[in-house]
Amino acid sequence: KFFKWLWRATYLSAIGGLIYVGYGIFEMRHPPDQVEPDPSKKTLVILGTGWGSVSLLKKLDTENYNVVVISPRNYFLFTPLLPSCTTGTIEHRSIMEPVRNFLRHKKTAVKFYEAEATKIDYQKKVVYINDESEIKGTVTSTEVPFDMLVVGVGAENATFGIPGVREHALFLKEVNDAQAIRKRIMDCCETATFKNQDPEEVKRLLHMVVVGGGPTGVEFAGELQDFFNNDLKKWIPDIKDNFHVTLVEALPNVLPMFSKQLIDYTEKTFKEETITIRTKTMVKNVTDKYIEAESVGPDGKKQLEKIPYGLLVWATGNAVRPVVKDLMSQIPAQKDSRRGLAVNEYLVVKGTENIWAVGDCAVANYAPTAQVASQEGAFLARLFNQMAKTEALESKLKELSEAQEKAPNQQARDEVFANIKELQRQLRRVKQIGPFQYSHQGSLAYIGSEKAVADISWLTGNFATGGTLTYFFWRSAYLSMCFSTRNRILVIMDWVKAKLFGRDVSRE
Ligand code: FAD
Ligand code: NAI
């Protein structure tokens, strides 16, 4: 009898789940008509369509402002799964969500311009924008005035001015970076198997070097080794003796933000996977065929060596974008800030009143992560929604005070006074928004061979774990964090596809 009930409950919940997903898809495909923005309202310009800006847009009541979004990217990118796109475990479109899709669902219409902000004039309250796309109209640059501005342009790749990096290395920040890496891996493999290829050249071409032992470098190295173990080795057996992944890190260990136990676990796992980790090795110069690195030996002596490579992926963290640097140079209060726009506890750019910054371009004493950026964006949405409510209540209060003065008798005055009291009570409640407080949920990273590491913030403290179970946790956590149901379904399908048929080894 118990199993009969259990079967019925499972059956009903599966039907309920299907109806829920079906309704979600129907709703997504049939957005209601939108209200046109009210030109008398303030213009709120949001730069970027990354974690910070999109999380703000998701929760913002757009009827309160004239919202304008400017970004060279007309989609949101779920960066935590980007390393999986470099090997085709996940197809890049599965982790992209077009901004048009979610903007179309806002109650009041939002303007979107696919363009790059080239300059922000703080005094004139204007953003200058350029159309950087391949297809150009007659107008390619213009200006957008703002009353309020949110800067969420993220960061660019740090190269520390090391010669040759920009020319020869590949990065891992955007979709086109992942595509370029995927193509280069296959190019190296196919060229290495060219008839009569020189053995030294084969070794060089199949040496995959990753610089930077932060989470980006570690996750990519793990994904690449998986690709080799599960697919490349089978389909191109000729490369199996020479294909090798090396991770180069300047510090004494990789993943410095993780706990010691997980660092050791990652290094041990990499050893088993035959990924070489070169710690205390700082890259100083890059040419088209080798990197020059200075390493510190066990005797403390420094030595310079040449490391040949076929693929070089550079993942050494973030640098400030030029548009942000330029804005900082216009504001005296920013003169001591180096890593981005210094903000106060309400994310207002220090030295300004009407500019806010979120995510990797803001310096608020938190790590530059998606977790921080999305919480900052959500905070700003609440702040702006409250500010609009406050303004509406204040103007109503003003009207009531005038009405009270003009009231013909005491009874009418008392009635208005009661309304004023009620509004003042509401206003006090609305104004109660505290400063931004970041809540750290933990750090997660995939390390290859179906293993992951996690430093999770628990009620009583931190909880560190690594292994295959953590890998399933990593998968379910990132799946639940994907932007939309569409993304979730596509990612699951990609995982199943890679498991059943293997990853695609075509070069394009
Ligand atoms: P971004 O998400 O980078 O968005 C910036 C936006 O601004 C983009 O839309 C860009 O096109 C736009 N833009 C750029 N220049 C201009 C301009 N001049 N004008 C207008 N718009 C502009 N963090 C985690 O917490 N967990 C993870 O697992 C994780 N994995 C990652 C994996 C990889 C491979 C990478 C690269 C990063 C990862 N991160 C992760 C870090 C995380 O992606 C960033 O911290 C996060 O993207 C920062 O959000 P953001 O909104 O500041 O910037
Ligand atoms: P990072 O800043 O975390 O790490 C870069 C590493 O490169 C550092 O360890 C540094 O010592 C090393 N390095 C710098 N110059 C070097 C040189 N010349 N030679 C050799 N090594 C050198 O950068 P990463 O991994 O790109 O991450 C950027 C941000 O995104 C971080 O805040 C990170 O936490 C976040 N992120 C988080 C992920 C996750 O939580 N799973 C995944 C990817 C990124």
C-alpha cells in the first residue's frame, strides 16, 4: 500500500513539475504588452549586461524611471560555466540569455543600445557611446544624457604589461574567447598529426600552457584534461604520448582563496590527472612559440627558462577598463583608488551623488565574483525602488500640506492631518533601507575528472569539501543559478549529449 501511495505521489509531482515548466515556457514566449516610459521621470542609464547590471534589471520596477541599458553585448553570460565551453562540454549558446528576452518582460519598456560606452562625462551627465558592431548605420556614435547612472562594465584581462601576452595568448572571459580556445586546441592537435611533422614541433604543439592558478586557470586546466582523457585520446590516438597540460602560477600554491585542505586536494588531483603544476613560476615574456618564466628553485635561486607551447591561455585576473579609468580621473575623491571605482556602503561612487557602481569595476572590499556582483545589483534595485517610492510619498505629502492650509474648516483639516500622519508612517518605513551587506555563500570550483572543491559558508562557520559528491553539488548549484529555465534545459541537454556521444572534435 505504501509503495502504491509513493508511486501516486511521484506521478502527481512529475505532472505538477511538467505543468509548472510548461507554464513557465508559455509565459516566457508570450510577454504581456508593455507600458511606454513616462518622459517626465528621471533617466536611469545602466552600463553593461553582466552579473551586476542584469541582477539590478531583474528586480527593478521599471515604471519608476526611464531606463536605458547600454552594452556591447546583447546577452547575459553565465560565466561559471564558460570553462566548459572551451572543450564543448557545454555549447556557448546554452549559457547566454538575450537581454531582449528579459527586458521585454518588464512592465514598462526599457531602451537597449548595443554599444560601448567610450566616455562618461560626470559634470555634463552624459555617456558617449559607440556602435562597435560589424554592421554600421549612418550614425555610429552619439551621447546619452542621464540623471542617474549605474556603471556595471566589469573588468578586462590583466596582463601586467608583460610583453607578448596580448599578441599571442588567448583569454577566457567572453564567449568568443572560449570559441577561440576550442578552435586552437583542435588546430594544435590536427597540425601535430600533419604528415612528417617534426617530433620537437609535435611536443610543442601539444603542450597546453595555462598561466594563472586562480579558479579560472584551474577550472580550464581540469576541463582540458577531461577533454583529452575522454575524447581526444580516443579519436586522435597519435597525440596520446605528447599531449600535456601545464599550469603556471607565480605564488607558492594554486587557488589562494580556498582553504589549505582544498588546495592540497586540488594539487593531488592534478597530479593524478597528470597535469603539471609549476608554482613559484612567474611569466615574464611571451613569444609566439614559447613563454619565458622565472622560477624559484628549492635552493631559493631564481632561474629563467623557456617553455614552448602550442596553446597558451592567460588567466591572471582583472584590470580596470579604460572607460572606468577615465571616469576615475575626473573625480578627485577617486585619486587614491587603483583597482576600480571606490564606492560607499550604498554603492555610490565616492565623490559623486548620482553615479553608482556594481561588480568587478567597483571597489567595495569584496572579491570580484559573480556572487558579489549579483548581490550588489539586487541591492541597487531595492534602493532605486525605495527611492522612487520615497519621492512619490514626499510629493504627495507636499500636496497634502498645501491642502491642509487651504482646508475650509477644522474637520477638513483634521481629515487631511490624519492622511499626512499615515503617509509619514509609510515614508519612515520606506526610508529604512540599510547599507549594502554581502552575504558569502561559499566558493566552488571544478577541478576535472568529475571532482570539485567547495568552501561553503555554514551557520557556524566554514565547511570545506572536495570530490565526486562535491562535483554533483557543483553541478546542481550552477544549474539552479542559471538565468532561465531555457538555459537550465539546454545545459542539461549538453551534459547528456557529451556523456552519450562525447565532445565534438570538429575544428569550427
Ligand atoms: P561582467 O559580468 O563581466 O559584465 C560586464 C558587462 O559590461 C558586459 O555585459 C560587458 O559587455 C559590458 N561592458 C564592457 N565594457 C563596456 C563599456 N565600455 N560600455 C558598456 N558596457 C560594457 N564568479 C563566481 O562567483 N563564481 C564562479 O564560478 C565564477 N566563474 C567564473 C568563470 C570565468 C571563466 C570568469 C571569467 C569569471 C568567473 N567568475 C565567477 C567571476 C564573475 O564572472 C565576475 O565576477 C562577474 O562577471 C562580474 O560581474 P560584472 O557585472 O561586474 O561584470
Ligand atoms: P585570480 O586573480 O583569482 O588569479 C590569478 C592568478 O594568476 C593569481 O594566483 C596570480 O598569482 C597569478 N599570476 C599573475 N601574474 C602571473 C604571472 N605573470 N605568471 C604566473 N602567474 C601569475 O584570477 P582569475 O582566476 O581569473 O579570477 C578572477 C576573479 O573571478 C576572481 O575573483 C575569482 O574568484 C573569480 N572567479 C571565481 C570562480 C569560482 O568561484 N569558481 C571561477 C573563475 C573566476
